[in-house]
Amino acid sequence: MKNVFDKVKLDLLGVTETEIAEAEKEVPIELKAAIMLAQKNIHTFHNSQRFEGKKVQTVSGVTCWQKAVAIEKVACIFPEARRLYFLPY
């Protein structure tokens, strides 16, 4: 592998199961618990945002529904700057 930036020459970039197990022993239990709680919170929040489109027939022959559609660009207007900024997606 090239050592252009950090001047380190590595023969192998992979990490063995033994190295992972040894490294895990160095992580405090409190930190592991905090990481697991953060993961649970992220999953809970993400799952609450899932779009579940359902169709509703309001009267005979009339069906209403929501549809989620991806957008190409987002823009923000900052009145003080008097210009429009397109945010990278």
C-alpha cells in the first residue's frame, strides 16, 4: 500500500478477530453501554420516521393518499444576505 500521506507502510489493512477482541477489552463498560443506548435511540427515532402511505376512500369513488417523492435540490433564503443558497444533497 502507498505511504503517501502518513509515511506508514502496511502489508495488510485488515484486522483479525483476535485484535478486535483485545481492543474490545480496552473499552470501558460505561462507554459500551452509552454506545448501545445511542444505537437504540437512533433506531427508535429512525423507525418513527418511516413513511407508511395509506389510501383512504372518503366517499364512494374518491380515494385520497399521501405520496413521498424525493427532491432534487434544497434552497435556503437568508434575508440578510439577499441571496439564495442551494444546499448540496
